[in-house]
Amino acid sequence: MSSLYKAAGVDLQAGYESVERIKKHVERTAIKGAIKSLGAFGGMFDLSVYGIKEPVLVSGTDGVGTKLLVAFMANQHDTIGIDAVAMCVNDVLVQGAMPIFFLDYVAVGKNAPAVVEAIVKGVADGCVQAACALIGGETAEMPDLYEANHYDIAGFCVGVVEKSKLITGANIQAGQVLIGIPSSGLHSNGFSLVRKILFKDNQIPLQQFIPALNDTLQNAILTPTKIYVSAIKKVLENNIVVNGMCHITGGGFYENLPRMLKDKQLQIAIKKDSFPIPSIFSYLQELGKINDQEMYNIFNMGIGFALVVDQADVNQTIAALDSVGEKGYVIGHIQTTHSSEQVCFV
């Protein structure tokens, strides 16, 4: 072991221990095509086993944002990895690709093997939910750049789809229907504002039970981001024609939904009161004195993923979602417009 490196703030032995601790979590994410490669310089995956004639790889990368600061406050590290996976795989899913492998990058101020294990356990939990393999990653100890008890996490995901089945939004037309799938809460967006309202403006303790939420504040805001892979996979397996999809993240309804539209003469009309809004959003809106437009411009407001289908396929789509225990709400429709606004509420 290098005593000089340890004196500089990097503990190689702790790094080796972290790798040993995470092996069991990585192993439970193995799927068809994953080649056991933990400890190698590169993660490997055999795409040929899927028999796709014209494979298109769809990739995504993301982090968790300042939700991490809440995890530090709560000393809760075993769910933040789910958020990292969700933010990546849900993006890949939008184009009809099923995620096949994931890699994570964890940068720490001081390598605490138990904390690293908890983080990677969360990553593995997310990969199991997404049915993708965790084939590699990196843990970097960087004293002076990060505080001793702080870290950052980012993820990278690759999915695959048959070229003929790519979903691009090009087929979206007026008269089609927008189906929303519920979020699990805040997901991983808007936390700079969330933290300002809760901790800077109001100094609310994380452990405080909030009657309006029927839970502690900690549980309510650290609920992991929902992963939509199984739900969308079921819809696509039912041969339902999906014209477009959207992962509603930072920027809420106003920024994310228009990303589906190729035709700028189309508008997405959202029907008010067509889906339940989780209490965390009402609580934050009241506490922060935020108007409705700002809320829908920042948060997912209870809808984390959306699909555009033909009117004739609405019932079948909702039934497919229901078969895997997921709700589907008709939350709007596509219409023509001469306005510059591509999202409106009716």
C-alpha cells in the first residue's frame, strides 16, 4: 500500500474494499449478452445474441443534481443510485430502445467503502428494475475537490432498438391522444428550488412528519425516480403504435413535451384535473407561493412519462399498463395551432 498516497488523501486499500463490496450487487444485474468483466478496463456486451437485423444503439447520460445534497443531509445513500439509473434509462426509452447496459461514475471526497457500497447497491437496484446490466464503472477518490462526506454520481446507458421501430415523433398528428404515466413524486428535478423553499426559507427538519404528506419530509423528497421500462415494454409488446414519447424531467411540461413534436404547427393541449397531483407538489406550491404556470414549468406535477397514441389505441394502451400494475391517464390531445406556444391547458 502507498503510505504517501494515503497521506495525500487517497486510500487505495479502501478502494479495493469498495470493489469487493460491490461485486455481489453487480452480479445480480446480469442479463443475456452481458459478459462478466468487472475489474477489466472496459465493460463488454454481446449484442449479437439479440438477433436484431438493423440494430440502432441509443445512449443517454445524466446525473442526479442537487438531490444529492438532501441525501448527504439525511445520510441516506442506498436509493440515489436508482435515481441515476432512472434518469438515463427513461431517456433512452423515449425512442423505443430497451436499455441493455449501464455504467456508473462515482467521485468521492473520501472513500468510505460502506457508503460506496450503498450507492452501487442503489445503482444495481435500478438496473434490475430496468432489466439492464451494470457492466462497469469507476470510483474516483478526489480529496480537496470534494468534501470528505460528499460525492457525485453520473451514469451512462445504452439501449437498442430495431431501426424500423425507432420512435421519433415524426408520426404525431392532430387528433392523437396523450397518455400520462404517474411519477413517484419529485423524481430528480427541481431540487435547487425544493431545497431553497424547505431548508433556506423555512428551515424544516428532514425528519419532521408532515401531515399534508402523511410522511416524513425525508421520505417524501428522497423517493427514488420511477423507472418506466417494464411499462413501456409491455405497451410495445402489444403492437400498439406509439407515435411519440416523453420523459418529463427538468423543465416540466412546458419544456419537455414539445420535444416530441417535429411539426411546429402542432400543439399539446393538457386537460386540467385529468390526473392526480401528489401532495408533495401542492405542499411546495403553497409553502413557496408558486403559481401554477411556474409549477408546470419546473416539476413533473405527478406525470413522469407520456405517450402519444391514436384514439383507437387508447383503451388497449391503458389495459397494457394496467397489466403490469401501472396507471395510465388520458391527460390531453394533439391539435393544430397558429400560436407559438406548443403546450396549453384546457
